[in-house]
Amino acid sequence: MSPWIGIAVSFAFVFAVIGAATALARIGVLQGEGSRKFIHIGVANWWLLAMWAFDSPLWAAIVPAAFVAINYASYRFAIFSAMERRGGREDLGTVWYAVSLLVLAVWTFWKPFEPWIGAVGILTMGYGDGFAAVLGKRVGRMRYPGSRKSLEGSAVLFAAALAVTWLVLGFSGIPRAFPIALAVAAAAVVIELATPMGFDNLTVPLLTAPLAWLLATHQELIPYALGFAASALLILPAFARGSLDALGAAGAIALGSAIQWTGGWVPFLGLVLFFGPAILVTKAGAGRKETDAKAVHKRAGARTIVQVMANGGPALFFLALYAIGGSSHPALLGAGLCALAASGADTWSSELGMLSRRGPVSLLTGKPVRRGISGGVTPLGFLGALVGAAFVAPLALLIGLPLAKAFAAAAVIVVAGALGSVLDSLLGDTLQAKYRDPSAEGWTERTEIAGSALTLERGVAWMDNDLVNGLSSLGAGAVGLLLLLALG
């Protein structure tokens, strides 16, 4: 085919999509955002036409370059009402759409690259972002904090991006197409969520296309990309439920990725077995715990990035040593699991302890203390510590030890996790900062109430609950490492 014919057919195709959207909007079939997204999805298919019609970046770039100017004129003067959304800078999304087409045409039609790379980015943007906006608005119930975007919309985007990427890679003969598509789809979800509306027409295609190319040409990176994907898919529902704030969610995704990169899938599963049950036990009896938590704790509500790193950072430390050592000794892998078990034990102990009918007492003196204060213990809380550690313990069977030693290692994980919880209470009772609460009898971990600074009465000012949690998990990992080395 002559490239001039390809250009003529291209313009005819794009204007036919715009015309169809306009006609459907006039008869009421498409309403509001529907006509804009009809064009958004339909025009993405131009890339398939371009792959058939053009064989050089110069010819492939002509049509999108023209539409950069056409779309900007339409934005300024409302030429094509079906594709315009009046009322803000985000309306420039149609211009960014054409810019993305232009950039990917110049890049991926240029040898030695291949046009399928651009197809991944453009079709992910067209189908993924298009369907996510339409269906997410209709069925979305679980909104991300501070955003109009929803978890359901992210799920639609993920499914659409997975499907189109898998098909493009499969038809292009790329090996391991499905795991690459999984990683690209998860990345598209995170990119779209982190990008202001309109600009995702730039970020989604211009980041997913090179990611697909990188994984296709360097397939040794696929396991690391899948670690990121699994972390994102695990964390985003918790973010949507309000269990994590935005930075906490970003930190948790980074932490999960790093744990998988350094230790593999076994400690990543340990993170899942800590994180998932911890969310559930935190929600248990939330109404009964809320008053005590707000009165005593420095922070309440969604977990922050500091809390995330305090709970998972010690495990990552041991796993980093495991990776640096060439994964030569499973004891370091087990130490990472012990640190995760300690975090789980502490969470279960604290959350169940606050529900105990028997009031907490000081670990050192045995005297009653305020419910929820660090250093207080209850029998129910100690039982919770054992349960929290036990979630991680079965993974000892997967760290490369002989069966008998593996069962012993599982017991070590439970013991180290429980000891970590005890160490947390000990540090909480002695070194953690506590302040006199003038509105009630007892101490609080809050540094101020109603804007008034409180007086430090016990502990060290810089020793807060997050640092105590981190030190306790680190200590549990160290104890676990010594016990596992003793097993031989």
C-alpha cells in the first residue's frame, strides 16, 4: 500500500470514529463522558492500521502530528464537542493522547525497534484507561482516599491492559507473553492511579510501552517485575479500604517488591501471611478499640510509611544479607521470616489485647496500666502473639532445609516471633516515651492534646512506638538467626 493511501485511510478512520461518537451522542445513546471515551477507545485502534500501512517513523508520525494541532484547536474552540470536556486543564488529555501517539510512532517504527512496542502502550491507554473510566464510574464503590478513582476502576484497567498486552505480545511472537502482560498491567494500574487525570494519556502509554520492551528483551527481569506486580495487587485494595495512607501504600509496594527481589517468593508469601491477617485483626472490634486508641496512640487510622517500614524493614535487612551472600545460607532467609513473624505477633498481641476483658498490666511490675499503652500485657494478647507468629511459621518448610530441621525451624519462627512481641512490650514499658495525660489518669504516647504539649514522664523522647516495633522485629530476627544456625 502507498503510504499516502495509508494516511488518507487513517484520517478517514479517525474522523469516522469522531463522527460516530457525535451521532450516538445526539440520539442519546452516549451521554456525557461516554462519547469522549468512545473516541478514546476507538482511536487507539488506529495503531493497528498504522502497523499495516507504514514502515517508517516519518510516515507513521504524520497523522498523530496533525492531530496534536487538531486536538488542541478543538480544545480551544470546541470543534468536536463529542470529545471535549469543558472546565479545566485536564481537558488537554486529548492533546496528550495525540502526543503519545506521535512519540511512540517516532520511536517504535524506527529500526531496530518494532511497532508492537507502541501497540502495547496505546492499546493499554485506549482500552484500559477508557473502560476503567466508564465502568469504574458506574460500578465503583470503593474510592481511593482523596481521589475520584476507584478500586473497581483499577480492576477494569488491569483486566483490559492484561488482555490487550497478552494479545499483542502473543501475536508478535514474544516468549513468556503472559507474565510480561501481568507486570505491564499492574504497572499501568499504579501509573494511572498516581497520575492526575488527563496526564495519564501521557504517562500510561509512554511508560508501559518501554516496560514491555524491556521485559521482552531482558527476560531475566521478569521475576522482579512480577514481584512489583504482586505487591501492587496486594496493597491497592488495602489503600482503597483506608488501611494505608498514600505514602504508606507506596512504601508498602516498594517494600514488598524489595522483599521479593532479595529473598524470592517464600518471604514475599510471609509478608502476605503477616499483612493480610494483620488487617483483619486490626478491623476486629474496631469500634470498641477506637476510643482507647485515639486517647493513647500518637497516630490512629491509616498506617503511614514509617509504620510500614518499621514492620517490614527488619525482615528486608536480613533478606538483603541473604541476597548479598549469594543466597548461600537458608538461616538468613529464616531470620527474615522470624522478623516478619515478630511483626505479626506484635500486631495480633496489641489488637487482641485491647479487646481483653482482663485489663493490661505492666510487664515488669505487674501493676495495672492504661488499656492500649505500650508495655501492657494480657493473657489474650500473649495468645495473639503466638497466633500471629504461627501464620508465618509453615514457610520454614520451603527454605531448603531437610524435613526434620524444617519442622524445628518452624518452631524457631514461632518462638522468635513471640519473643519479639515480649521484647516489644519490654522496650515499651521501659524506654518508649510516655507523657502524662491531664485529662485522664495514666500515660499516653501522644505528645500533645488539643494543641497543648504534654510533659515527658517516662522513657526517651525519641523512642516512639515505630522505633520500638522495628527494634523488636530486628531482635527477633537476630535471635531466630542464632537458633537456626545452631540447627546446622
